[in-house]
Amino acid sequence: MTKIDQMRKGTTTMVILKLLSQVEEPLHGYEIIRQLDAASQGYFRFREGLIYPRLHQMEKDGFVESHWQGEPATRRRKVYRITERGLEQLSADVENWNDLSQTVNRLLGLEESTA
């Protein structure tokens, strides 16, 4: 696993929650992958083997809810929507991300210390 893959894996829940918080309609897994790939402009490659297990875990954690879309005799898709708990988690994750990135930037000399 590359360093970029490790970084992506560590932020996957946060970016999925962010995406779902910005859309009007629930999204199915492939659409989540497609939109995340597009938003990263190819920098990250979000694969099914990462996204689907993460969505299932997020559902267990109460961050997203899902339902089946489509008629029973047709091709059905499971779609996901962010929950109130997911919005709270996203807010906490973004705050932690800001703290972490500012601290690392200071350590690297990319940002001046505020103290």
C-alpha cells in the first residue's frame, strides 16, 4: 500500500460524509466512488473494496442510512443518506482534521506558529 493510499484510507469516512452532506438525493455506492474520484481530480482512486465496506461500517455506526431504490423486479440499488449523527461526526472530523493539518504544517515550517 502506498503512502497516498494510506492517507486516503484514513480520510475516507470524512470525505464520504462530506459528499453526502452536500447532495440533495441519496447516492448509491458507484456514484459515491465516481464523485469522489472526480473531486480528487484523479489524485486518489476510490475503489469498491474500500468504499463498500466503509459504507457498511458507517451504517452500523449510525452515520448513514440506506434503502433500496427501484422496483423489486428491476435492477435495484442501495442508496445512502447522511444521518444527524453523521453530520455531528463530520463536524468533529473536520475540526480534528483542521487541528492536525495546522500542527503538521507548523512542524514542517509551512505555517507560522500563532503562539
